[in-house]
Amino acid sequence: MVELITSSKAQCLEQLVTLKIGGCEMMREVIASDGDEATYQEIIFEELKCLELKGLQNLKSFCSGNYTLKFPSLDDITVIDCPAIENFCNGALSTPKLQEVQTGRDVRKCTWDLNSTIEQLNKDGTEY
């Protein structure tokens, strides 16, 4: 499985509370563009509180499309053993409650935003 869901299907997951994805070595992104970015410009995970990405060796990003992702309730994110991750998403990102990222041995404060924190982990060479 290279991606989990298309952007149009992700629109229907507003009631999702927990999302844990792990052990899928082929996955490159969680939300794939379905080619109609003009229609699905904003994806809101209204109730998502916990997101765990674990053991995803080829994951490059959560969403590589140019979408606005909003996670108004997200306060717990774990990124472990995802060495290829470059950023969380390419579009705008809103995670107002998120204060830290669990990276296995480390807990990183989200000093800027989630994208910047992931990029900084790459620069630091942090194992996660």
C-alpha cells in the first residue's frame, strides 16, 4: 500500500478520534491527491486527538498535495521509525493544540509548527 486514502475520502473522516498507522514499509503518504485539488482544498479532522505514525520506512509526508489540513483537536502525535519523512504536508497546516511531537526516545516541543518541527528533526539527524 503506497497511500492509505485519497483526499476526497479524507473529507469524510471528520469524526475520526485516533489514527494509528504502522508496519507498512511501502507507504509513501497517508493522504494521496485524487487529482482534483481545486475541489478539495481544505481537509479538516475535527475530532482527531491522537495520530501515530510508526515503522513507515518510506513515508515521505502525511500529505504531499497542496491542501490545507486542519487538526483543531490534535494534541498527541508520535512519529517513530519513519526515516524518510521530509515534512508533514505541502499545504497550509493548523494544529492549534499540539505542543510536542513524540519521536521514540525524544519528545520535541513544537516550537514553530509541525512541518518545521519535522524538518528540524531531519536537520538534526534525530532517529525517529
